[in-house]
Amino acid sequence: MSTIESFNPEATWVPPDRRPAILRPSRRLGALALAYILFVALLTGLGSAYLAVEKGELFGALRLGLWEAYPDAGTPDADPYSAAMYARTGRIPLASGEGLAFIADRDGAGRPLDPGCDYRIFGKTAPSRLWTLVSMNREFRLVATVAGRAGLSSDHLLRKPDGSFEITAAPYARAGNWLPTAPIADGLVFVLRLYDTPLTTGTGVANVDMPDIERGRCR
């Protein structure tokens, strides 16, 4: 007997498919689901990469008081996000044999630095042959000041008998050690670069003196 003759629609019963329509196999649904998954994955990947490069922090931070440095930046051991951040901003980190750059964006009370305020930077620094202190905006760019400069160096610094110092960071001239800032800058960051310092080798990190930052008068 042929297959057609053996099929009896009244005697042959097929149970109904009780699965929800969204779970039933469908070529159209499969293509839409795949496109949706790919879109979400692409959006998540690009979004996380952007946030990591634009808003994220570098890995391997060395924190000393209010100051933070990244010894691996610019070396073969740097992570991919660090390399991408420096490539995007065009900043060139110090080589490990040159020195180490420390960054401070908050004062001793934990408040973000404000370009409209004066700051007292005092104490001592980690040992180094030479160091420089520069004021920048939040994008780590130099800004114009009334003094025509935005930094000072240790070889032109007035010190106390014990070797400590006191620097006044302000938009207008101050007596003693003056670090010019720009009151209309987009944020404020202090960058302390230590040249030829043993910190680059990872030695002498414990009990290292670093300057404190105290906020003064604000406009």
C-alpha cells in the first residue's frame, strides 16, 4: 500500500505544538534574533571600550598620599587600555629610565582641585635628581597664565633648613615659591615629574614623603 493510501487524516493524529510562538522554529525569527544579538554585542563592546579609554583609569597605579603614578605606562608591560589612552590624547609618558610622573587631582580633604581656588603645596618629595611641578587642566593640557608659565622646578626653589618647601598655586603672583594657575581653565590637575628617581625600580616606595595639598581662598 502506498504512503498516500496508508495516511488517514481521521485516524492519524498529530499533537498540537503548545510552545509559544516566539519559541517555535522560524527562519525569519532566527535571523532577527541573530541580528539583535549581534547589535547588542557590538554596542556593548564599543561602549565598554569607549568608557575604558575615555573615562577609565590606568592599571598598575602607584599611590603615595595624594599623588598617583603609573610606572608601567609607556613600557612593554603597559596594558592595552593604557596604550590606547595615551595614543588618543597624544601624551608621551616618561620612559622608565627617565623618571616617574605623579598626578594629583584632589586636595588633602578629598575635594577635587578647583582652578578658582588658591592651594598650598608643602612638604617634601621622594628622592630624585630633579623634579618639576606643573598645573594643567583636566585634559592634561597646559593653559595660559598671567606669568607666561605653568610650572616650576626644584633647582629654582626656596627651601626651609630641613629641606622642606612651601609652594603657593594661584592665578596671580605670590611671595616665595609661586606656581601660576589659570582661573578659567577647565579643571585643575597638578603633575609632579621626578627625574632619575629610585621609585622607577620599585625600591624605596615605603615611607616616601610626598607633598600635601591644602586649599586656600576661593573666588
